[in-house]
Amino acid sequence: MDGAIFLQQVVNGMSLGGMYALIAIGYTMVYGVLRLINFAHADVMMVGAFTTLFLFSS
């Protein structure tokens, strides 16, 4: 395996893991305050993803 490909996969894994960690921290904070699971995090994440897609594609 090429070293550059391995390094790229490590960076991809770290960034995906970071996103998962941020989502988990958000759920934990909301549950800690409200004692209720709020599944609207996915909606907010999709709005951000579509906004980023729109800004970078135009």
C-alpha cells in the first residue's frame, strides 16, 4: 500500500470520527439539559451540508 493513500485514509478516518464525536456531544448536551432526546440534530446537519454544497458548487 502506498504511504500517501494510507495517510489520506487516516486523515479521512479522523475527520469522520470527529464529526461523529461532535454529533454525540450534541446529543449528550441536549439530553443532559432537557432529559429528552432531540433528533433534530440531523436536520441541522443536513441544512449545513446543503448550504455548503450550494456555496461550493456555484
